Amino acid sequence: MKKVAILTNFTGYDPAYSLISVAGNQVKMLKRHGYEPKVIVCESWKEGDAGPYDEAEILRIPNVRVYNEVKIDDTFMEDIDKIKKALDIFLADVDVVLTHDLIYQPSAMKHNVVARAIAGEKPNIRWLHWVHSATPWDLLPGSGDYREILGKKFPHSFIVFPNAYSIPRVAENFGFNEEEVKYVPHPIDVCDFLGFHPLSRKMVEEHDVLPADVIGVYPLRLDRGKQVEWVVRIFAQLSKQWGRNVRLVIFDFHSTGGDKVVYRQELKALAKVRGLTEKEFWFASEFDESLKHASPRQMIRDFMLISNVYIHPSRSETFSLTTQEAALSGNYLVLNFDFTPMRSLWGDQYVTYRKFSSNIDFASGMDGETTTTHRPSDDQYAFDVAGRITYQLANDWSLAMRTKIRQTRNLDFVFNQFLEPLIYYEEELPIAK
């Protein structure tokens, strides 16, 4: 495995500073995939409350005077010497160095000079320079003898930029060829940004939830009137007939005895027969011993925030708090047409109603029974409902964008598709002339 360092001139942990946030996500990505990155910061950096950085090996270079303009000060050579002595040791066994605005910000000018010297001495090191602006800083004023050095292309390096459209502009402004500017979008730690409970994160990771096309949640006591079997059938059709990658979690609570245990086993058997795997369909009560009787409400909220469809086929309700929570969390709602109070509660707009039977007499609105028989079969009806869901998730812009960001900007996707391939890029790197 390649040895990776992240070289910065950060003086302290400030998560509001975008570069610290981006580099922090790189630490997370590398650690998640088995790397042990060295993170190089200034000696004023304090550990113990530095987020993801506390999980990495922190190495400190001397603090030096820096400026927001290009300037050769009276300690320039002394500062360069101090930085280089430290970096010669820290980078001795490193294969790849990731930097952030090292070749862009005037405040990194001294570090830039040192890094170029090391790159010339150690051509085996690959440098990946994240640049966070497409426009270069002006080398002309105050750069003295270093104008020629800093004006050259950085040896053995690529520039990394977070949008592909600007690659020609970045290449032109920094003196690189376009093929030497690589596109890597900034990832987002979905669970961290949404403030997930630790068990929610664990569940997301063990069931590989974030890449799914369709995510469903159903919080309930395991009474048969909730008709969980309909949700299972629909998700099975989404997976097997509509070709969607699905995840369905049942947050069951107060369901440890009697028929509730029997019902859980029947639902697991139904899911297996219909082709859903244990990774695609599971009960929260069986995921962790602490969830056996109930899950924290935060976990319900967490999964509502990343799910995109909420199916509620219950035969009887007074209000359905979970439907309201699902709607507030941006889910597409599929509700029970036969249970007429649903339409009183949620209206006829922005909701899809399908017939799942109910404990109300549809004709009178009073106590009784409404039984809907589906022809040719319940599975065909589930297929039809799944088709409606498939259409909605693909054509509702807000739902489609939420799903796209969750799938393609999470830490693992960005690392696997963009960052790690650059770490192992095997073609000969361009050498500055």
C-alpha cells in the first residue's frame, strides 16, 4: 500500500475553513480504506479537539511568518531551511503527497519553494496539488529571485480541481497541460453532516446503504395491521423486476413476544422467497442488542433523512406521526387509499395513493372492513406500485438530486472512483522543464 502524506501549513483546527474541511475528509477517506496518512501541519496545531485529524499521525513543521501577498522577508532563507529540514525527515518514506493551495496561496510561498526543492531531489514522490481557485496569484511584485522558480510547472505533479468545466482555465493559468489537471469532486461525509447517531452510521456502513437507489424505512410495532408484507413485496419488485439497488430497514419496537415474533419470522421468510438478501432487508431489533426493544428516535430521523420513499400500507391509524416525519424529511409518500382518513390528513396532492385494504368501511366511512383483491396477483400489484415509485424517483428533480449526491459524493465513492486511482496512477508523471 502506498504511503501518503497530506502537506499543509495549517496553524490550527478551524472547521469553518473550507481547506481544513476538505483535507479532513481526505483523512477520513484514507483511514477508512486502510491507509495511515501523515498529516503535516504547523507546530501551533493542537490535538485533542481536531475532528478527523485526531485519528491521523500528526507531524509538525516550524511556524514561520507568512503573508497574504508575495513577499521576501528578512527571515525568508532561514524559514525555508527550517521547513526543509523537517520535511526531509517527514517525507523520507512517502510515495504520494497531497497539498492544498500550496501552489496558489501567497501565504504558502515558503512551503512552495521547499516542496519544489524536495520534488527535484526525490523524483519518486508524486505530488497531487488541490487548487481551490482557478486564478493564479501574481508572481511579479515582491518575488525577487524566486519568480523564475515559482513560475515553472511544479515537477512530478498533477493539479487537482473540483469541477471539470474549469480544467482548461486552470491549466492555462497555472502552466499545466489539460491532461495534467485532474477532476476530483469534494466529497461529503453524509453521516457526519446529518449528525447521525453512532449506531446509525454503523448500520449504514454494514448494510452499504448510501449507494442504494431506493431506501425505505418503516418504524412500527409489529402488528399485522401494519401490513409490512406489502412494503417487502414492493421492495422485492423494485430490486428484481425494476433492477434497483434497494435497502429496507424495519425499525420495530416493543415487539419481543407473542405473535410479533412470529410475524417477524414470516416477514423474513417472505423477503427471502422474494429474493431480498439480509443486506437489503433487516430489522433494527436484530442489528444490535441495545435496539432489541426500541431504537432511539434519532436513528429514525437519521434514516428518514437518507431514505427517498416512504410506503405506509397500514389498515388503521389515528394520525401516523411517521408519515409526517417522512414527508418533512423529503420522502416520496405512497399511502393507503382504502384507509380514507389518510386523504383527510395528507390531501390529494403530492402523495401517491394505492389500495391496500383497511379497517374502515369504504362506502360509509364507519367501522367495518374494506378488502381489495388484486388481480392477477399481489406480486403483480406490487410490481405496478414499484414501477410508479421508479418513475417518481427518476423524474422528481429534488428526489433525483438528493439520491445522486448521496450516491456519488459520499466518502467511499469519491475515494474509489477519483482519489485512489490518482494515488496509484502508473503513467510517467510530467517533469518540469
